[in-house]
Amino acid sequence: MLVYFCVGKRYKNAVILVGSIFFYAWGAPKFIFVILGTTLLDFYLVGWMDRVTNERHRKLMLLFSVTVNLGLLVYFKYSNFFIENVNAALSVFGDKQIHWTKLVLPIGISFYTFETITYVVDVYRRVHKPLTKFWDYQLYIILFPKLIAGPIIRYHELADQIKDRVDVIDDKLTGFYRFVFGLAKKVLIANQMGQVADDIFALNYLEMDALTAWLGSLAYTFQIYFDFSGYSDMAIGLAKMMGFKFPENFNNPYISQSITEFWRRWHMTLGSWMKNYLYIPLGGNKVSKGRLYFNLWLVFLASGLWHGASWSFVFWGAFHGFFLVIERAFFGKVLARIGKLPSVLITFFIVNIGWVFFRIEKIGDAFLYLKTMFTLNTNTEFEFDNEFKFYFFLAIVFSFFAISKYTQKIQNAVYFDSYTNIKHFYIVSISILLLVLSISSITSSGFNPFIYFRF
């Protein structure tokens, strides 16, 4: 960042690109060549496709590019899952099992695969012209703030910013604030929730009491929100410091009054991607009611599989798809009639149940944990210290902070509204305090990676 601020405008993109390549290679040195190779193929193929006038040839090139990119994702992410299920089926009939060396998943492959697809599709649809320089396209894919876990940025949203963006001192300050707020979310709340969630989910589910099970699921519910939204805040903040404008990825999802609203507020860039590149091509809302319900369910089934290669993720996607369908059919009207607070609590309850399947990889164990949550045994032996109780309280407060119009205005004033000098003074003081507390927490705790790194 220091080098970036010191060099002239002509060299800024080169500094970010070198830094981004180094950043990814530090975490996954073998797989950096996978990204560099596929982006090189995509760049020249898409450039060629843009120059071709024959529509049939353009579609073939589009299909080839999407197939290659999805093929890599399927190979690295789903081969192990496929072989495990084939072997399970073969074992039933007593046949020999397939010997397979398990593949290591490249960091962030789901995210950059989706962005390579947006590039070819946006150019095919003539939404935006392709980039003329390979290194500019490489920068779009590998830009380090969003490389590992998003936000997922569609090509036409970032293309012009790569070639020309405004460098404003206020953006450096507000970007720094946003970065620190995200870091504090991750380190001061998500890590605290994650530690307790890990301890509880490591227990024997058959011997666990209901209260402990509920606290474990709630701890994970808060962990995944503050972990992922914290990452997104850090990415948006870092990008803003360099003049980039990234789309928002979260908007207080736990105050949602329906699952439909939840998905407008949670991982918003994934929802936008699924809508524009899967739901609309399937027909969107311009189909029969039965087909619309099937499309909704199918999109969220795909969303579950995108998150991970296990039956738990598939069930999680189908679970959310089911509630989206029944909300369209009748349940949405019920939620609208019972009032804001009851509908928020019901939606949060449904989301919390869904996170159990997201957290536990084996679907049988997930159902066992869920069964424990609804037993009558509440004699907990798990000890919750005062520190956890404090951070649990903070997690509740900040998860539901924007539930009223007044508190929503306060949040907007901190995140989005223009800054006066006195406001800068207050926010920078809070930011420095949070930064010091976060660094202190990091240096005194063990390694705790972001949850979405593995996707």
C-alpha cells in the first residue's frame, strides 16, 4: 500500500498486480499458475469472440470458455465428493472401490471462477467491451482485496475503474475506517464466537443438552455473519483506499422479515450473480408459476453446492430454496400480517437452523445435532465465561442494531454519509482504538482463518 501511494498513476496498477500475485502465491504457491494460465486463455479467447460477427461461432466460444472455467471448479472442488459417493455406492454391492488421491482445493476458486464467467458473459452480451491489455484483465481477476472471498464483482462494474479511477484523500480515510471496522468485526466478535462454536460442535451430540446445542448454533450464526461481513468490509475499505468502488455485500441480514429479504441482504453479490447468470437465463419471472418455483429452488440448490461439496451444503441450499418457494406461494403473506418483530424472529430462527447444516459437514451428524436442540434436556455442563457473555451480547446488539429507522440512520451516518471535520475526528479516534484492540487480540490468539476462504 505504501509503494502504491508513492508511485505515479502510470505504475499503480502494476504495483497492485504484483502485490496481488505475491499475496495469492504466499497462501497457495502451486495454484497461482492455475489462475495465471486460465486467465491467459480467457483473455485471448474473449478478445477473439468479441471480434467475431458470426453468432454461432460466438456462442461456441462462450460455451468453451464457461466449460473450461466450470470444469476446473468441478475438478478441484467436486471430484473428491463424487468419488466418495461412487465408492459408497460400490461398497453396498461389494465391488472394488476407486482409488483416488484427494485434491487440495485452491484458495478462493469459487469466487474467481464466477468472475471469469462474468467477464466472458458480459462481453458476449455486449454489456461492456473486453479489456485490451492482458495485465488489466489479470488485475480484475486477482485484485487482492476481493480475491479470496469476494465481494463477487461483475466485470462491467469494475472494468472502467481499472483503466481510470479518481484518487481522493477522503476515500483513503473512509476506506481506512471501513477496513478497521471489518477487522474489529472479525477479530473482536467473530473469533470469540468461533472459539465457543468450535468447542461446542466438537462435543458428543448424543450427550449434549439442548441449551448448549442452541448456544453453539447461535455462536456459529453470529460468527459466520461477523466473519464474512468483516472480510467484505475490509475488502471494500482496502479497495476504496486505492480508488476502487466495490459493491456492498451485506445489509444487516439478521433484521430480515423473510428468507426472501434475507437473501437480498446476505452475500448480496452472490445473489446478484445467481440472478443475472442463472435465474434470468432459466426464464426468471417470465415463466409459469410451477416453473418459477422450480427455478427458485434449483438456483438455491446450486448455491448450496457452490458453497461446498457435501450433502449438508446441498441440503442447506434446498432448505433455503424451499422457504423461498413457500414464501412466494403463501408464507410471505403470513409473515407480512404478523408484524415486524415476530417475522424477524421467525426468519432468524429459520436461518439459524439452516446454519447447522452449513457448519456440520456430515448430514447425518447435522440432523443429530438438530435433534439435540429440540430435546427437553437443559441441564448444561458447558461453562460460559463472562468474556463470552460480553461478546455474545455485542454480537446480538450489532446484528440487530439497524432494526429501527433511527438506528439505521446512525449506521448510515458512520458508513455512508459524508464526513465533516468533527466527524472525521471522532471516527478516526474510534478506528485507532479498534485497530489497537484488534492487533492486541491477534497477537495473543491462535490462527483463525476466515470461514469463506475454503469456498
